[in-house]
Amino acid sequence: MKTILIAGGNSGIGLQAARDLLADGHRLVLLGRDPRKGEAALTLLDAPADRASFLATDLSTHEGVRDAARRILDQHDHLDALVHTTGVLTNQDSRTVDGLHPFFAVNYLSRYHLTQLLLPALHRAERPVVLMMTAAVPPVDDADFARFPQFTDFSFGRDRKPVQLANHHYAAHLTHATPGLAAGVVNAGAAKTDIMRAAPWYMRVGAKVLGPVVFDSVETSAHNVVEAVRRDDWKGPLYWGRPGKFEQRTPIDLSTTSTQHLMDISRTLTGA
């Protein structure tokens, strides 16, 4: 039995992954902001308390991430897998209490921060796995990180790629810095989940018009995450770009200079 933490596991793709992994006999810890959604997820999973639990936390803030890590480490001496399915879609130029744009804070920085804090528990696993879900962003060195991490006058169309590509750089960093750990990035596809509520208007319109044709099912979108946790026959850092196609993956091979630059910024921001 593996102990698997799914950040964002109380709804959408994360909840589907939890359902599939629970059916395999594993132990699940779900993280989410909304306690009501968490309780609803546990009711849906219908598992004993020692097999599925939920922790309410706000991963958009440094303190929220630190609080989550403290509670997780208090309750679990080891983690076999950490899956990041949390995400927000917004084009508004809002800021968190830490002065960061929420798209950056949730879709990348919280993943770096939480994983770094939970490394002691991951190190105790026989083969720890860290997975991060993003939109379809191949691991290539063509993003401009000049606006990273402040993203002043945030624009979704302009700033989405460097934020999400940072996940690839972190997967590469984790793999090289932590022997035995397998890290990867998974394209979430176009599943219609709660994340669309805060998406830019043109994405919501497109989803309504084209959804029946282009959307993946949540089962398809969760497939590669579930397989990467289940299977031990892959080594990171890898990118799964085709939902439902586990064997179709791309090695993450990026500029080590850029990776180090982004990791230095992330460490300065979080202290982790």
C-alpha cells in the first residue's frame, strides 16, 4: 500500500485519480481549499478514515503551504507519491497576500514550496514520485522568464507559458538533486472541471461551444497520472503530453542555467 498525497484531490481530475488509486488499495491524503468539497469527496470515495483523509488549506499563500506541510508531516512519516493537480485560470491582475499573482502562486510556486517541505517524507519512500499537472506546454527552451516571478500587469496569454514551464524545470531539478526520485509533468488535457469557472471569458465561451467535441473525460485526463504512480518502470524527468497515452512521453531536457536561475528565485521567495 502506497501513501499518496493529491493536492487538489477534492474535485475534478485529482478526485478521479484518487478514486482510481484508492481502488488499487492505496492510502490517499487529499488537499483542497474548500472543506465542503473535501467532505463531499470523502463521501464519494466511501473509504475508511485510515484509507482516505482530507486537509483543508490555502495553497495560494506561503503560510498556507507551510501549515499544510506541518500537518502532513505530523500525520505521515513517509509519502510514496505527491501529485499536484491544483490550478487556477484567471486573466485578472490580482495579488495574493504575499504579493504574487495567484496563477503563478498556485500553478507553480506552491508546488515547488510544498514538495520541498515534504522531501523528508518522500525520502523515506522506496521510490518517491512527484507529478505536476499543467496545460499542454512541451518542455522546450523558448519561454521568456524576464517577468518571472512578479508578472507585473499580468496577461494570461503572455505569462501562462513561463509559469507552467517552470514545472518542467522543477521536475528536472528534483530528478537530478534527489537520487531515486522520479518526477514528471502531465498535460491535464481539456477536461471540463471547476477550474473553468474563473477562466478568461474567451476560454469559457470556447468551452461551451466546442466542449462536446474537444473535451477529454476526467478519466482520460487522470490516466497518465494514475499510471505514473502505479508503475515503477519509468525514470524522470518526463513529460506526458497526450492525455490517456502513457507510453507517449518526452524526456525533459532543458537549459540547466535556466533551471538553476528559476530554482534560486523559488528558494528566495519561499525559503525552502
